[in-house]
Amino acid sequence: FAVAAHEAIARALGTHTADVGQANRAFHTALVAPNPRPISQEFLKRLHILSERYVRVHLDPAGREKRAQDEHKALLDAWLSRNEHKIAHIAHEHIAATLRDLRDQLGSNHQDKM
């Protein structure tokens, strides 16, 4: 499921389709699907639904699709190798870089809301 979700988000990023937010959610949800903690899964699903508009905004500037593809590929590779420490590190960097980009892009008016 995670490999198929990765392929779907790569297609969405490559073609600039409007469903990139949904594809992003499906990919990240697939990575946590094997986790037997339904409350954590539901929390992450809702968080991704709430953040979909920011995913689309984040990908507007040129060049971010490539970085997103690279980061998602690194996440998938670490997930497939079951390297928990590497997954945690890559996920943390992925989230932190996206947050920095959004704060820079949206300006200081939105910083206390993120």
C-alpha cells in the first residue's frame, strides 16, 4: 500500500494535479497503517486532512515538487528497510523544512498559527 501511495503522490506532484493534498495524506497514512494504535492513526489522519490546503500552498513555488519527491522517496526507503531511527529523523526533517518554508512563504502574520 505504501509503495502504491508513493507512486500516486509522485504522479500528482509531477503533473501538478489538484489532488496532491489527498495523495500526500494517503502516502503518510500508509506509512503509519501497520501501527496497531488506532487513536494515533485517527489523529494523524485528521491532522493531514486539516493541513491539505497548506500542502498545496507549500508546493506553489517552483522546485518544491522535486524536494517533496526526494523526501518522500527517502521516507519510503527508510520505511521499507524498517529503520525506525532513520524514519524518525527523515520525518522530523521533512516536517521542519515544510514548516520553515510555509512560515517564510506566508509571512509573520501566520507564524503563531502554525
